Amino acid sequence: MRIVFFGSPTEAAASLESLIAAGHDIAAIYSQPDRNSGRGRNKTATPVKAFAL
């Protein structure tokens, strides 16, 4: 099955991992943009983006 995946949090990354492990064809992945976080206000990727890359 071809799937377009939408998600950003850690739970969504686990779901994406399960879909890939089940052999589904992931056609595209959409996630929130990187955000500034921490004291240095460095850009941080969402868990889904980090997993996908």
C-alpha cells in the first residue's frame, strides 16, 4: 500500500518505523518545520524528520 505520512512527535516516528517494517511503500513524509530550542536556540528537527533522514 502506498502511504503519505503526516506526523512530528516521537510517537509518530514509532508509527512510521512500524509501517516501514511492515513493508508499506511510503510515498511522502510531511512534518512540522525545524524549531529553535535550547539555550542556544539552535534549530532542532522533529523526531519524524530525524528518523526519515
